[in-house]
Amino acid sequence: MRFSKMLLPTLKESPADADVISQKLMIRAGMIRKVAAGIYNLLPMGLRVIRNVEDIVRSEMDNAGAQEVQMPVVIPAELWKESGRWDEYGKELLRVRDRHDREFCLGPTHEEVITDMVRREVRSYRELPLNLYQIQTKFRDEIRPRFGLMRGREFVMKDAYSFHATDESAELEYQNMHRTYSRIFERCSLEFRAVEAETGAIGGRFSHEFMVLADTGEDAIASCSVCSYAANVERAEVRPSQPAPRKEEPRTIERVSTPGKKTIEEVSAFLKAAPQKLIKTLIYETDKGVVAALVRGDFDLNEMKLKRALDASFVRLADEETVKKATGAPVGFAGPVNVKARVIADFSVRDIENGVTGANEADAHIVNVNPERDFSAGYADIRNAVEGDGCPRCNGTLGIKRGIEVGHIFKLGTKYSVSMGATFLDEAGKERPLIMGCYGIGIGRTAAASIEQNHDDFGIIWPKPLAPFGCEVVPVNVNDEEVKKAAEGLYDSLIGMGIDTLLDDRDERAGVKFKDADLIGIPVRVTVGEKNLKQGLVEVKERRGGKVSLVKMNDTANAVRLILSEKA
RNA sequence: CGGGGCGUAGCGCAGCCUGGUAGCGCACCUGCUUUGGGAGCAGGGUGUCGGAGGUUCGAAUCCUCUCGCCCCGACCA
């Protein structure tokens, strides 16, 4: 490709509304342009990268025994009503009507459509298992799209769905996909971790997320320094601390006036007590009744864990009225002592000595509170993990890192097959619901994550498997006939070797071309300049690491090929 | 949806408070010089000041409504 012919509008400045590095660089490098909030055009440079990701995904999925299909973007409402998600999914589901006033939605995910496809065609256990995937544009009407391709409303996703006769078969495919995803992200040269995750609205029993490690990631993940345990902090378990020997003499409980001091910070500052001494009391409404949930003042409650500990189907922070009924006080002064609710406490509360908590009375707290002596509670792990917590699997400690979720694998079970009547006949001739799995990869997000991990002050540093071109040839001055001829010759021989090459044939100053080359991040740059050319030499520079070598004209194409065959 | 902010040239912004000829840098076009890390000089403005209404002799500027976008939060792959 010739730079002069390519729609490749590079920018010196990044637009004001870009706020992560991958988004800035994608815009500056002429890969993407915004059309509307969370909706982008992919320019030629951007599409090349996306295609590379897709090709890797496709080849590994095919290798793993999955078959590619394509499902529609526009989906009739009936399918979503059958599964029950038409009402559950909320405003993220973009609903439209056709000219006959029939209802449709733009597919944010395709469980319904695939389940419908399979129930029509599959009758017998002999046709199972089956893994079908597509690479398709999805639409989710995000509340707040941001970060360019990382959280758009319209985005390209690879989604696969597997169908099984038995749990064992579903389990095997889950492991198969786990391995396949690892291979895919390895081939993309990404530094990632597979972590245990919550299942969210899609449902199912458990899941793994594939997280690319990056400081700008939207998710926090906890991982053990010793063993392989890693989990989304939403889910990460915390090893309960061993009950410590008492350090303080229990003192007499005492009520103190704390006018207007409601938050942990306010109370802590007012009473000059460390947040670790405070017992944070949160009143929740649940289907199991009103609950007072306790965590140590410096920790955050985890609602998912609370829900699981209570075996509740919903938990919701109580409104003012409920709080008043349970505690007799306005919000901000709740405590476990004499509260009219079931009390559940995090393990971290167990070791608090002479602690501080709300008095269940306006503008008052009580001090010298000691668990067991002053109140009783059921103990469970109900807080978010933090840096330094004990690993639940071994005696290592957890560290917290940030990650970008690029893949997610679920065991769906029979949620959709039961609600939509997708059944098969087993060996005994008995009708049973299909057991399903679901496996997604964000294609655009993967490309963006790669930039988050691979860039410097000058621009993108593409790993070779994702790079839009393998090599860029830069004639320093296209008005010099010798230089021009040499560059053209090199360009032809590189192309002849099957190396995707960009020739910067623009009549621009050398500095401009170098800056653009660094910005767009092609792995190898071949510079053709007058002085070196007089000795039959050109300069070969690697974008990553910046290694420069002078190479004889005739050896150049081979030298480039050699560099491209190296890893990363 | 709650809170905050912004819409002025292709991009980044100033002008608005205190109404009176629409500006700066980059980009772009022409010419000359320059030519290995975002060149210099000279010339050129490419704009419904987001839109609609109002106040006024006069509105980018003041008022009302509206649309779009961004940031923080709750939600989510």
C-alpha cells in the first residue's frame, strides 16, 4: 500500500474528548473516527488490525472444533419474550419497530437466536455436542459509552454457543474453550490472566473472564502471589483471619453525642478513632427480610457476597423509612446493638475490640463495643478483597491489579433451553433440555487492549500478529530519483515475499514521515536515504526496542522477513 | 437517571463577565527557499459562533427553550 493513496489521516493533536491512551492513539493514527457517542467508523488502518484479531480468533475457534455461522443483527421480539429477557434486559436493549409496527431489537447478544436455530434442527444426542460461533456486530445502548472501542455501544464480538447432552460434555467444552482463549490471547501477544468471575445478567453457574492487565482497565482483579488463584474483586474470596488474642481490656460500653456525623470519615475524625475501629452498619432489604450487614470501617461491603451468604434472590440498600423502622434513627446512625434486624457480619468485624458503631439514635454513636459481648451476629465473607488479603486457596497474599475484560466464558446450563423448549432425545429416547455454554470475545476491545499494553510516548508499538502492516518503507526524499527508485524496488520485493508493506511515498520532510511511522507503530521501518544508499545500504529499524542496523540493499527483504519471524 | 461542564474554521482553543468589523495555533491551498526527527518566508479564510425563539438600533456575547457531546456516580461484556 502506498501512503499517498491510503486514507490515513494522522493527527498531531488528540481530540479533547479522548481519555484513554488507546483511544487517543487510534484516533491520531487514523484508525477510527467517531460517528456518534459510542459508535465509530473504522478507517482502513483500523480495519486491518481488527481483521488480524478476527483471523486469529477464527483460526483458533475452527481448530477447537467450532463452526462459524452468522446470525442477524435485527431480532424479532418474540424470541426475547420467550426467554423472558425482553422484560428483564432493560434499556440497554435497543428496541425498534418495523413498518408493520412489529417489535424487534438490535442484538446485544445471541442466546435466543442460536437456541432457536438449534432447537429447530437438532433432535438427537447423536448430533451433539455442537459449538457454533459468529463474529458479528452487536449493539448495547450503554448508559455511558466511553474509552473508544473499549466501551462502545456498537461493537464487534465473537460469540460462541455450545450444546451438550451431558454435564460432562459441557464441562469438557468449557475446558476446551478455556485453552482456546488462552491460545488466542497468547497469539495476540497480550499479557493476560484468566480469572473467576461473576456471571451477571446472562445467567449461569460460574464463569471465567480473560483480563488483559492494564492500569486503565475498568475491572479490578485479585490474584495470589503464590498460587494460580485469580478472580474479579467482585468475586474474590478473602481468607478469614485467624482469631487474634485480645490486645485490649474490654471497656464499658458508652454512648457519645456525634451531632451530624454520619460517614465513617466524619465519625472517625470527630472521635479520633481509626476507621479500623469502626463497625460500618448497612441496612439491607432482602427477600429474607431486613438485614443489618456489618463490615470494618475501612472495608467495602460486597453485595454479591452478601446475597450469596444470605442465599437471597435480591438484596437492596434499604430506603430511609426502612432504616428508621429497623434502627429508630435516621440514616447514618445504625449499629448492631439492639437493632431490629437479622445481623450478619464480615469476618473482619470479629476482631474489633472496643469498637465504635451507631447508637440507633439520631446524632449518637456508642464506643467500646465488643462483638459477642454486646451483640451477636452470623459471620461470613461479605466484603471486597483488598491488597494484602489472604489467598483463599493457599497461604499467599492477594494483590490487586487492573484489567480489561477481553473474553468471558460461561456455563449456561439449561436456562435458555428450558425457557425456549430446546430439547433432544437421549439414548433412552427421553426428551431432555440441551445443556449450553457461552463464550465471548470483544474484538475491538482486544485491539484497544493491545495498544494499552504496547505503546510509548511516540505512538503505538504493534505486536507483529496484530500489526496493520509488517513493514514500512520510508524514502527520505522522493524527489531524489535514486532514493525513490531504491525504495520502490524494496517495496516490490517485500510485497513479492508476501510481506504486507506500506510505502511512505509522500513528498514530505523526513521528520514528518518518521513521526508518523512511530505513531502508527508498524514493527519494522526501512529508511532509504541518500548517504547510505551511495554505499548500497539502507537502515532497518525495529519499532519495539528501537534497534537500528545498516543492511545491504539486496539483503534487506530477507532481513525484514527474519525480524518479522521473531516473536512479539 | 443524579451531579458538573462544553458546543466558535478540519483539529486544539481564545473572545462571552462589561452587546458594536469573528480571532489565535496547527492543518489546508499558491509561490520561493529548505530536505534524516512534526521547516522558513510571503500570500490565501475555508465559519448558518450547535439549533429555535426572545430582549435590543445592534447578539457569539444577555434571557428562554431545545439538540448534541464530555466528565464524575449508579449500571454493564
